[in-house]
Amino acid sequence: MTQQTRPPNKPTEDRKLLRTKPYADTSFRDSDAWRALRIMGEFVEGFDSLAELGPAVSMFGSARVKPDDPSYAAAEELAATFARRGITVITGGGPGIMEAANKGAAEAGGVSVGLGIELPHEQGINEWCNLALNFRYFFVRKTMFVKYAQGFVIFPGGFGTFDELFESLTLVQTGKIDHFPVILWGSSYWQPLIDWLADQVVGEEMIAAADLKLFRVTDDNEQVVRWIEESFVEAADADDAANAAEGGEESGEAAEEKRHQRHRSPE
């Protein structure tokens, strides 16, 4: 509100807002202030859409893998196993390993989440997602992968997969997330990278030798499931210990959230 007198013949702000012609200047949509609102909107939509997810695992891997690749079948089988155990599967929603994981989870009756991203060269979200969101901004999307999953399973992939791998390791290393297993599937693919980390990176003291224990490597889907479920138990035990130390039981709000968590595919 203002006490200033409006100059004669100058339209009110309401009138300018509602007029249809001449059309308003739309250049404001390219301003940083408008982008900030759009970013906030993406966070709100993501939080609202994913808030009811129960235990979840994010699965990553190459978009270029074909259905006849052994890693495609392995990702599909692993995701189906997660779904049958009530664990949500979250992917980037694209083709390749992401499609395989979404397909396995969806066909097993689980929650199959696809978090797509606007890219100039990749197709839209795959058909196997029963909960799909599309993002403009990478950092908003990446927040959802971490916030709503309790573990990462990372299949062979390229730069995007490496990005998710090293971000997750950084978050664990710096204590930003707890009880968060990072599992690399495909030992023959990942071993050269592990050797480089152990020889070159540790050797030059860029990381500590103990940092190599922040992730695990396997070719065994059953082992992946065991590690994930063990981490869930460890996280629950840590929560119980924290509640006991505070002298109280789980808050009513937290208990209510657990009752509303989604474990099966939406009807």
C-alpha cells in the first residue's frame, strides 16, 4: 500500500495485471527472480509428490544400455526384488538401466519412481514409472534422489552416473547423510576406477584409505538386497538409540508419517 496519489490517467496495477491487449512484456520470465520462484516451485512439487514414499533406493546407470545387455536384466531383477520387499525404486526415469529398474519395480507391483530432467538429446520419462516428475534443474532433481532414498545402487554408466556416485560419496564422507550404503554393481566395470582411487588418489593423499570403505562392490543381487536391508536395520537402531538418549519415544508426528508411507504401486 502507498499514500502517494496516483497520477491522472495512469492505470492501476490491477488494471495492468488483467488487461489482455496490448500484451504484457513477458521478458520477466527470463529474470533470476522468476527463476528463483520456478526453482522453489520444483522443490515444492517434489516434496509434495514424494513425501509419502516409504523405504526407497535410488538406482543409477547408463541410458545407453540395451535390453539384451546382462546389466539390464540384472537391474530389472534387482528392482523387482526390492519392490516385492516393499522398497520403492527411484531412477532418473530415462532409458537403459533406468528403464530396466522401473520396469522391474512396476511389474512386481511396487512403487516405480522416475525423476526426469529436461535435456536436449534424451527422450522423456519411460513408460514403466507409476510416479513420474520432470525437472528443469539438475540440483533440484538430485536433492530428491538423496532426500527420499536410503541407499544408492549404481550400475555401469557414464558422466551422469559418475556424478551421482561421487556426490553420494561426498555427502557420506562429509557427514551430510548417515546410514547410506553406496553399492557399485559390476565389479569388472568398476575395478579400474577403484584401482585408480586406491593407487593414485590415496597414494597422493587426496583422500584417506578409509574413504574406500564408503562404498561396496558386487555382482550379486542378493548381496545388494542384504546390504540395503542391513542398513535399514542399522538406521532404525540408531533412531531408537537417539530417541532413548532424548528420554522419549518416537514422536506422534513421525509415527503418523510412517503409517502413511506408500509401499505399493498406486492403483
